[in-house]
Amino acid sequence: MTLPARFSVAQRVSDGGHDIPRDVIVRLYRAGLRNLLELYLPLADTAEICDNSDGSALLVASKTRRTGLVIHDRLRWAQLEDGNRWRT
């Protein structure tokens, strides 16, 4: 999979905005995923995690008090858990 944020930065640059180095994008993206999985998700009563990298929201996982965490797309969930699979 490709790091989605890189496309947002490329669009910003083409619109005249500033660039962000790839290593910074990767570092921030991995930190955000780590925070989501290790800090915020355990604290949330309900959550929906979606992949919108192709323009439509695909439900990857959800969480409610009743069900706990339910993985709907195991491949995408595994890719979230393993930030090393993301490339720029």
C-alpha cells in the first residue's frame, strides 16, 4: 500500500503550498497509527475505522461497548497494525 498522506502533500505542492519531506510524513503517520491503536481506541466506547484512500469510505473495523472491537477487513487491519508496510 502507499502512504495516503503523500498524495495530499503532492496536491498541496501543486497548488503552490509547501512540501513536507517523506521521512517526516512517514514518522507522523506511524505515530498517528500507534496513538490510534494503543492510546485512543482502548479509551473509546465506540469507533469506526475506515480506509478512504480510494475516495470511498470502506469500513475496516468498528467498536462498540456491546461488541468490542470487530475487524471487518483483516487485510487492511493487518496493514494498519504493521506501519512498516506503508511506503512513500
